Amino acid sequence: MVEPEPGKTHCVHSSISVVCSSAQGKVGEVQSIWPWHAGVLDPQGPVGAAERTILLNASVIMLSVGIPVIVLTLAAAWWFRAGNRRARYLPDWSYSGPVELVVWSIPALVVMFLGGIAWIGSHDLDPPRPIASQAKPFDIQVVSLDWKWLFIYPQQGVASVNRLVVPAGTPLRFSLTSASVMNSFFVPQLGSQIYAMAGMTTHLNLQADRPGTYPGLSAQFSGDGFSDMRFDVVAMPPERFDDWLKTTRAGKDRLDAAGYAALAKPGIALLPASYAGVDNELFETILHDTAK
């Protein structure tokens, strides 16, 4: 197993930013950590962008009803106050066709609009649906463990833990399973949370449009170490990804049956790690073993 190089930067976290400096004291990247700069409102891929559009459209549709209702409620309370002698008191009034039309047509339109958005979006953003691209999809096998994430690169013959390095601008084709309890794989800036379950494979397609580091997490409670079950998706330009792949392959350790048995023991991976080699059938072996 190839451990990451000793850290050469120091990061200071505040309520609004992360400031990193090198050992020589030079200030590095300053990254905002406001929620809208690191979550679903800051998409970095086509799936995340489409899901943000759905979220904003649905919010506007609901606000177009909610805001007028609040305003009209306040206006009615003010107009029919005890001191307003111009307000008409109609104790025998019980029905109005125009009022009934408005009362029922607006909710019906809201349901139609929201239902249309949900229907179209659920088909266009179906997780197994391939992303349209001229680039060939990049296959990644994901295994959720207690309490860490194992990423296997079947075509490249390497693996990593809690750090997923991918080429930017390339469709990512995920196959996911769990070696333990059900878990949930979620990278908010890329979109589409999906479950990983023992004995079966789920499929997900994502893409990072530009280089960057995007935090991922488990969105399903799975035990004591659940809160620390986080990882980073590091999207690199293709040439830098090739360099990372060469460096990883230059390592000595492989993820064989014995190495996997040690990794699968419940525990928290304190640091991301990578493997220079991995058994070709490891993912299938995990899948079949948990299905028994």
C-alpha cells in the first residue's frame, strides 16, 4: 500500500474559508466553505447542474404560491381588523364560483408543474443512464466498508481508499456494492446519491467537468464510524491523471486477498491510501461473498 507523501501544507479552518500555506510560509489556495460553494448549489458536472436546475425550478414554483398566500393572509388580517368600518361582514356567504376556480386551479397547476419536472428529471437523470460524451466512459468499482470507501480501477489495475482520482471531463461509470451494511455514495457537487448494498450492484454515471477536489460522503447511517466515512474526488487533467497512475503503479504493495481481509475489518482509515495492484476479480468476489 502506497501511503501519501508527508504533508507539506498546513491548513487553517475558519467559519468562512480554508487557508493553506506551505512549509516555507507561502499562502496556498484559499477555498470558501460556505455551503453554497461546496454542495448541490455549486455543481461541477452535468448531472449536478441539471439537479440544481430542478431544485431551483421547483423552489420558484412553490414560492409563486407560498409568497402570495402569506401576503394575502396578512392583507386579509389587516383589512378585516376590528377597527376597519369599511370591511364588509357577510355571515351568510358560503359559495363563489370564481373563488372556487382559483382555489382549486392554482394547486392543480402546481402539482402539474412539479409532477412534470419530477417525471422528466427522473428519466433524464436516471443513475444508470450514460452521459452523452465523445470521451470513452471511465470504469470505477466502489465498495463500501466499515467505515471507509474502497475504489477499484479495473482497467488500470490499481485501487485506492478514501481518495478517488479521476480524469476531468470524462464520464465516470460506477459499479457499487457493499461488503457490509447498506450505505449511500454521494458527491454533492457531482450529483446523484445512490445506495451501495451487499450482494448486489448498483450503477451510477457522473462527470467532473473541470479539475478540482470535490468532497464525498456516506449519506446513510451505518454504525459507529459513519460520520468519518468521507472521501475526496480529485479530478485532474488527463495528463496529470496519467502521471498519478504511473506513480501509483510504481508502488510495491498489492491489494490481494490478505490485504483486503485486513482492510475490511471495521475501522476508520485515518489517511487516504493507494495500491499498486489489485486482484482482477476482487469486486466480483466481494459481491458473491456477501450474496451468500
